[in-house]
Amino acid sequence: MNTNDFLEANFRDIHSYEDLFASNRRDFLKRVGGGIVVFVAINDLLFGQEEVRRPRGGRLPSDFNAFLRIGEDGRVTCFTGKIEMGQGIITSLPQMLAEELDTPLDTVDIVMGDTDLCPWDAGTFGSMTTRMFGPALRAAAAEARAVLLELAADALKVPQTQLVAKGGVISDQQDPKNKISYGQLAKGQKIERHVEAKPPLKDPTQFKISGQSHTRRDGEAKVTGKAHYAADIRVPGMLYAKILRPPAHGAKLKSVDTAPAKAIDGVQVIQDGDLVAVLHQFPDVAEVALGKIKAEWDTPAATYDDKTVFDHLINVAPEARVVRGGQGGDLDAGMKSAAKKFDSTYLNSYVAHSPMEPHAALCQIEGDKATVWASTQNPFGARDQIAGAIGFSAEKVRVITPFVGGGFGGKTNNQEAVEAARLAKAAGKPVQVMWSREEEFFYDTFRPAAVVKISSGVDAAGKMAFWDYDVYFAGERGAAQFYTVPNHRTASRGSGFGGPASAHPFATGAWRAPGNNTNTFARESQIDIMAAGAGIDPVEFRLNNLSDERMIRVLKAAAEKFGWKPAKGPSKRGYGVACGIDADTYVAAIAEVAVDKAKGTVQVKRVVCAQDMAVIINPEGAKIQMEGCVTMGLGYALMEEVHFKDGKVLDTNYDTYELPRFSWVPEIETVLIENNDTKVRQGGGGEPAIILMGALVANGIYDATGARLFQLPMTPERIKAALQKA
Amino acid sequence: MTDKIAFKLNDKPVQLDVDGERPLLWVLRTDLGLTGTKYGCGAGFCGGCTVLINQRATRSCLLKIKDVKDKEVVTIEGLAKDGKLHPLQKAFMEHDGMQCGFCTPGMILTGVSLLKFNPQPTEQEIHSGLENNFCRCGAHVRIVQAMRQAAAEMKGAH
């Protein structure tokens, strides 16, 4: 038995487009030969453009962002810079395409995240695939269908109005035997089309493929071990790298002795400036060798740790910036009209992304071309970073993204891909870097710790009188107030993506629904406090203070499914409620929790979650994302917190850092609101429901016990402290 | 320094000349190219590297290759027999018991072992049996559904 027996497929085989090394439209067309190719630029077609103004790596290209090709064999291929990391677009994007094109789903292939084959894309984050990319892909498919109808009219010699497209075949309505397949139509063609104006898309109520649940298209690959991730790619002669890491953030290398590592048979040591690495044909031997390196470090003393960080953040916060639409009325007048006032400060901790797949990349340099297989959410960003680091032009770097084993916003920095490329260049051999779990906990771009201060009041009739809101370092997402309050101000200080440089002890960045977890925890806790203060049932209080019909509908849907019976809090039932907006999607949830007062532990027993995301492509896929949000969200609500001191991350593995487990998972019921109103913006599905989990559980704990939690995660220690105050 | 280590791997005899102290996980992934077995934490917490050893779910990151001498090792690549998926693999597909799929091989092999020694587990036994396998995407609900279906389907097969 040799190694090759076990290598049934790697991503080069799966793509098998080796002959299509094309990074632009002209090259692509030249190499693709026959067929019909439709290009579409998101810029031309989309409303909601301001939502994507900030993606790292710059603006959207003016050329095109997606294309699809109909081949002579009738197969349709979608090329996209998006990647699959679990969210399920490997299934939903082909559904959208098949629907608009009237072709069977199993004739659609998808090529993802390959920078030589796919058009530029900012990255897969922000729940943008379905809401931004989806409409563009649907438009490209609709355009392709129009081209096919034109060709068919010629071929069948009947007017277009007499034709019907179905299942990849166009036929004459008056003579169904007079028909022609997409493959036949594409034969010998070299047609290039650009979508100029938004073509008419199908009415969602007429959907036959979209709107239906489909199981994952990558299911079989994932249950058999055939699905390859970046660290699973093998090329001849490759070496595995283990890299010398500092003991603390900010530490500088004083001296290093690599001689003991070099003494091990087969070890190659690379020292390239600050990068010191050990290479070997086996990763475990490289790790042993790395352990033999003697290094001395200068470690600066730090002035704050995970306990004192909140004071630090307030001290270093830049000036407040009022968020868009975040000011109205007169706060002083509002305060005067309030019968009751409430001042609260909410704290949220650093949280790790902790995808089960650690960051990994393999770089192979052949001649003047580097190929990098990377676990990345933004392959084009990785390509540019790698090119810069090894002095190649971007065209000479190809990033291929195999399956990504979870990202959650944490796989956008591409440090490991740059490391693999630098080491491959220095060693003259292919090099794979895969971080250990300890490296993962050290170099993660953690969700930033944040503070929210709210001063609010309610009048004698139970209406919100004023709302004064300051968020520190979570960012604006989800901060905007959607309750009806006449006098209000909402401001943000510091970025939720890091800056200023002195703010955090380590890298921070986007974490599934960035900022919104903190903002929704604070807002929905404060709403609950006001409801209890006014002696009004928390669902009723929300409905009394809402005018947004979509929010009212989604909250009522959750309450109805849950079987909500009004009572003012704390009712001792352990019922919590929360609602919010993320990625243009409306969500509301109601939970039942049980608190063990002696231990300070919480069991979330049941969660009902309702969601309105506008058009739904794969209903079961959308529900699965909601379940994932609820489950993952229990982690930051109850246990997840990164501890640190003197630049050292004290949590280095899962012995101290707890992820949600099977026994934590409540009974989860999901409700998808049907909303085919094409005038509302398409919402995303990967993130929204997770924003509710902090407040949902905090409000449940309050309802069960009368104890109010102001800090996440709600650990047993904090719950017991809150119980003592209650 | 190498040892001759013979064992059964996915129903085939295999003999390696290898340093017996090397971790089973890395010999599987590197020397043998069986990359379905995943590294997740390297310390036995997450379950991503689970394989079957004499039918029992075991964490390959904590074992040395010499520990499997003369034993039967099954990795995710060897679970399907003659092209026929194990009922639990099929159930994972039908219930979408995975998202990113990285924990899936370890999860399935842990589940297979659980069903082998407890063919009709209660809901609570499913939870406790999988408790130390982490899934970050939150596919837990569907994984439990898949376990229930496989248990029902395999009833009588034991």
C-alpha cells in the first residue's frame, strides 16, 4: 500500500480546469472554446450598494463579478470568488442559477474561490452571498436564458413568444416535438454577453427549484473523508513547517539558537527576518525539532488584562460619532417627560472564532508562478498579500480555496498563507503551514471586547421617552435604534475592526455578525429593563414601542409559535425575548431557561426563533443556519471569554476555553416568514439569529430569578454575583 | 530509528517501517495520506482526530503508532463497505448533519462506535456519547437527528 492509494482526489482533480488558467475575461474566452458565457457586474445591478463599501481589499471592480458558462455538453458552470465554509452556498447558488435558467439542478456545477478561474470577489463574509451576489447571479442566469431563447427561435424557426424553456430544453408550445437542448444550442457558439440592465427575474411565488429544500451538495464528500481542506492537499516533495512563536504579543526576539533543531535528520531551518521555521517531511518531526530551538525574548509589560480592559477601552476611546439616522428629537425634553429612567453599562468580552479547522496553507512555486491552497474567506485578498510578501505580481499567484472548515470572520487575515509562501520561496520546495490550536488561540483576530452605555426612559403610558446610547469598540452594526422613540441619540466610539492601534492587546476583527452581538445584547437587555420597570410584559412592551411592520410580524410569529402568555417580569417562568436586525434580515426569538441558583449555571431548554430574510432560496438551509446561530451563540452568551495578561493569551486550548456542546443544545424551533415582496432588500442568513443570544439568555435569567446580568459571558461566577444583588 | 509495525487499516494489512513513537494521527495523515482524520486541538479535547481501534472510538492525536500494532484501525475512508455507505454516513447526508464538515469524520466514527456498543441509545445517551466532539458551526440538532435515524435503521442488524 502506498501513499497514492489513499489520495483519491485533491482539489486540482475536483476542479479539473487546469487548462483554464485565465484571470481575465479575454483569456477566459480564448481558452474556454465554445459555449455561451454571460458576465455580470454587481455594481450595475444592485441596490443596497452602500452596504459593501467597506470590504477589505478595496472597491468592487467595474468589470464583472460573476459569470456562468453553458457548455456544449449542456452543463452550466458558475464561477464565483465566494467560498464554502459550511454556510451552504455550494447548494443555494446552483439552486438560484438553475431556477432562473430553467435547467435541472444536477446540470449545474460551481467553481469557487480559485483566483485564476473566478472573477474578483471581496470575500465571503457579512452574509453578503445571498443578498448581494445572489441577485447578480440570478440576473446572469436570466440573461443566459434570454440568449438561449433567441438562438432557439432561429434554430426552431418559430417566434420567441411561442417558445417555452424547461429542464434545459426549449420547445415550441404548438409543436412540442420541435425542440432543442441547451447543449445543442451552445454547440459551435462563441457568444459573450454582458448583463447591461437588470433582466426580469422570476417571481419567487413561481419558484420550482429555489424555495425548495435541498440537502447539501457536498454531503457525500464530507461524510466519506473525501472533502479536502487546505491542510489535506499533498504535492510531491512538500515539507511541513512549524514556526517559532513569541510567548506574548509585543515580544521581540532577542536571540535564537537553531543548532539543536538542525541536528535532527531531515530538518531544514529557515530564518527569514522575523520568520524562523523548521521544515520536515513529517509535521510531527518538525514540531519536535521546533521544541529544540532555544530563543530569548524581550517582553514588554502590559498595563491591563482581561479584568481591567473595559476601563482601558473607555480611556483610549476616540470621540463619539453619531451613527446614520442616530439622532432625533430633544434628549433633555425626553428626560423631563420620562416617568422612569434607567442607566446601564454593558460589557462584552473578547471571544475566539475557533473554527474546528485551524488556519492552513500550502504553497508550491513552479518557475515564476506560485500556487497556494489556503483556508481563507477572501482568496483574492490572500493572493494580493502573498504577491506582496514574496515579490510576485498578483497574476503570478494563484490561490485555490478548498473546503474551509469554518471561518466566522476569522479567516480573512491570511497570515498562514503568507507564511507558507515565504517559506516555500526560501526553501525552494512546496511548504505547508498548519497552525496548532495554540497558535490559533494566539493569532486569532478576536471579537473585540466592548462597552455599551445606555441612558433611557419610559413615560407613564409605557412608551419610550428617550434613548441615549454609546457603544465603545463594537462598531455600528446593529446599533441603530429601530424602536419608536421621539428623543434619541446613538453614537459609536472606536472601530469594531481593531483601531486605534493601542486599543487591544492583540488582533481583533469581524466575528459572525460583527458588533451586532454586543449591540443587540445591550439594546435588548435595556428594553427588558424598561419593560420590567414599567410593569409591562416584555413582548407587549416591545410591540407598544415598535412601528416597523416587519419587526412586529417577526416578533409576533415567535411569540405565537412559543405560546407566549403575557406576564410582567420577573415571572419566574424563565422566559426571555429578544429581537434585532442584521444583514437586512429581521429576527426575533423567545427562550425558556432554567437557572441552578446554587451552581450559577443555566440550561437553555427551548428556543423559538423567527426570521424574515425576504426571498428564501433553500428553506432547510436557512433553518440550519438559524440553528447554528442559536447553538454557537450559546457559547458567547454563557462561557466563551479570552483571558489574557501581559500580552499572553491565557486560554491556549479547549481545556479552559469552552465551546457549546451537545448537552447545552436546547430544543430549537425555527420559523421562516414568507416575504416575497421584491421591493424589500434581500437579507442574509448566515449571521442574523446569532445576535439575539446574549440578551435572549440574559432576559430569560432575569425572568427566572430577578437577577440582571450586564456582562457577557454569563458565567456561573457572574450569575451567582448577580443573584446576590437581586 | 524505525520499527516494523503491522496492523490492519481499513480492512487491509499494512506494515510500516516507522519510528514507533510518532503520533498515529500524523502517520495516518502524512505517511498514509488518510487526510479524512483531522487535527483539531492535538490534546484530545475536540474529537476531530477520532478513529476506530478494534471498533472503539479513539483519539488518534493521543496515540503513538506503536500503540496500534496488531490492531484493527478504521478511518473515515474505510467506513463504507464495497461502495456502500454506513447507515450513519447516509443519515448525516440526509439530515445535513454537517456544515463545514471538518468535525464530521470524527463525529461519525464516534457515533458508529456509540451505536456499536449501545445500538438503541436514548436522547441523553446520544448527547453524552458525542459530548466531547466539538462542532463549531452548530450542526448539533441535525447530528442528533442523524443518529436517531441510523439507530432506527440499524435495529436488528446487531
